Amino acid sequence: MLPSLEFAAPRRAAFLVVLLLAIAAAFWSGSRYPGLDGKAMMGGGIRLEDPLSFEALIPIQQGIPLWERVTYSTIDWSDTNKRAMAFGIALGAIPLTLL
């Protein structure tokens, strides 16, 4: 027997809210706060390996063509921000599911 729609919708919404809070807590406690602490300890002595990221996955050499520098920098930026992008996708999907 299928549950009535009146009872299933609030349960589904409650589940999604709990899921949203769990994902947010995991991101903030496991990634964001430790990352901010590390950056705060570096202070003004930060030396960036790439113009858009802290650690270069693919080092950019002097004298390479512009298209290659842009490509490598884009890859480095994507690697640096993969956790935040995954969090953003999950965070965006849950409210859309609620609607």
C-alpha cells in the first residue's frame, strides 16, 4: 500500500532539510574552517604557485604560450575548488528538490 501524499511530503521535506544540514556541517567543519585556519596562519607570507590557486597541480613554466598558461591555470583552479564546487552542486540540488 502506498503512503498517502499528505504524509509523505512532510517526511520528504524533513529528510531533505536534515540532509542539507549534514552536507553543510561536513563541508564547513571538514574543509572550510581548516582551510581558513591554514590561510590565516600564513598571513601575508603566502606565495601562490599559480595566479588563481594556492597549489599548482600542473606547474606553469615561463615562456609557454598564452593558451597553455590559461589551460594549466584553469586545471589548477578547478582542482583547488573541487570540494567547494561539489558542495555547491549538492547545496543547490536540495532546495530545488524541496520546491
